[in-house]
Amino acid sequence: MTTLALRLGISRCLLGDEVRFDGGHKRDNFLTDVLGQYVEWVPVCPEVETGLGTPREAMRLIGDPHRPRLVTIKSGTDHTGAVEKMTENRIKDLEELDLSGYVFKKGSPSCGIERVRVYNEQGMPSRNGVGLFARAFIEQFPLIPVEEEGRLCDEPLRENFIERVFCYRRWQDLVQSGATRQTLVQFHTIHKYLLLAHSPQQYQVLGRLVGQAERYRPKDLANRYGELFMKALAMKATVRKHVNVLQHILGYFKDRLGAQEKTELLGVIGDYHQGLTPLVVPMTLIKHYVRIFDVGYIRDQVYLNPHPKELMLRNHV
């Protein structure tokens, strides 16, 4: 797979910077030591960049979950306006950096993207808030893949996020190169099986859009395709859908396989279906036969290599 320039935003504390309210950090080894080999991190700490010191008084969200205020717990100092002003300026800076993804700190009143505590007038919390900075970022960049570091401990969620990051980078490259109807068709073609692994329904919707390409101006077509493309990839890829894709791919060279080879391949696909082996096992055999028989259409499919193999994202059962 072509090496892509990936620039991702990240909450600074996840890199090991001591910027949390208590003067500590939340360094995440996977993000720093593993994924960090393939991306350029753009660290952000909204509270520090607002001018608040480290350590500092802890804060929490209060009031309307859709428009909460950021207030210190003991003194009751309201920092909402200052954080919002910093956020507005910082997001303008981030627009220039062409980010392909963002990893936020879980539960943070400034950076959490879901289930952040919001306290009502009686001091009772509900977990239905979004951090002030995270909310503004997502509203400004709705297509950029975002995730919290806590959820990345879940292997399928980790794979989905990183897969979306690499796909979004390819999409960015296509748009920046001046997407035409022809290049969009090519883009759709090489992502066919990856899309099918996530959502056959959305793949059909995208196919109809591409089939009606002449009805749209290229820029409008590209924008609409990008929205639907990222929406499809956000849907969970399942074992059943992966098996369906593997069987489709098998159809391209099954007539060239001997009886023993076909039995072996069907066997490893079946083992994966039953949860006995990880996806990497049938994928490795599939890629072996694609190379041997030089099946160009399949060889070019992003599904075979959606992210660096060294990340071992398809190695979990």
C-alpha cells in the first residue's frame, strides 16, 4: 500500500505531556509507540492553550447538555467564554493542517466526544455531554474520523478508526488532486470490497451515485460521494460481511485452483467464520493466490491492504 502523509490531532496528555489538571498525563503506549510510527501528531490541550495553568482547579460541565458551561468545581469560576474563544481560533489553525483524524481524551469536559458528565442545578450528573472543544471540532469537520483513546482498547473499534483514517487520507488526496468523474469512478472501484465489508446497502447507494455522475458537477459529485463514503465506513464491518467479501473474491480465481487448494481456502474461510482464526489467515491465503494468478481487479482492491500490516489490526479473533 502506498505510504500516505497522515496528520492527526490528539489530546496532548495522551502523548505523555503533563498538562492535565492534576499536573499528570495519560500517555497511551499504542498511540505513541505503535500508531505514532505512521502518523504525525498535532497535539492540542484546550485548557492549557486557553491560558489555564498546570496543575489547575478541576472543572466540569454544567447546565444544558447541548450548550453546557465549563465551570471549576470548588470556586465556581466560569471558563466557558475563554475556552470557546480559544477553540474558535485553534480550529482555524487546524483547518490549514489538513488533518485526517483526531484522538480525543475520554471523559474530558473539553475533549470527550461522548458520555461526558454534565451536572444539573442540583449537582446530579448525567452522561450525555460532549466536551466543548470536541463538539466544536466535530461540527466544523464532520467527515474527519474521531475517536477516544479509551475506545481504541477495543480491537474492532481500533481497526475501524484506523481504517477510516487511511481511507479519509486517500479521499483527501483525490479531492486535492482535482477529482473528476473518471477518477471518482476509479476510487469507487478500488474500494468496492472494503465498502461491502462495512455496508452492502451503502455500497449500492454509492454505486447509483457514481452511475449518475453525469448529472452532477464534479465538485458537487465529489462532496456528496465523500459524505456517503465516510458514512458507510463508519458502519461496523462484521464477520458475516467479511466472509461474504472473501467468497466473492474467491470467485475470481476458483476455477484456477486445484481441488485441494480450493478445499484449503474454503476451510480457512470457514474457520474464520466460526471464530477459530483471525481475518489475517484467509486474507493471507487470498493475497497469495491473487499474486500467483495476477488478478488485477482484485490486486488493486484497498480491502486487501487498507492499512500497514505492521499494525496487526486483522490479527484478533
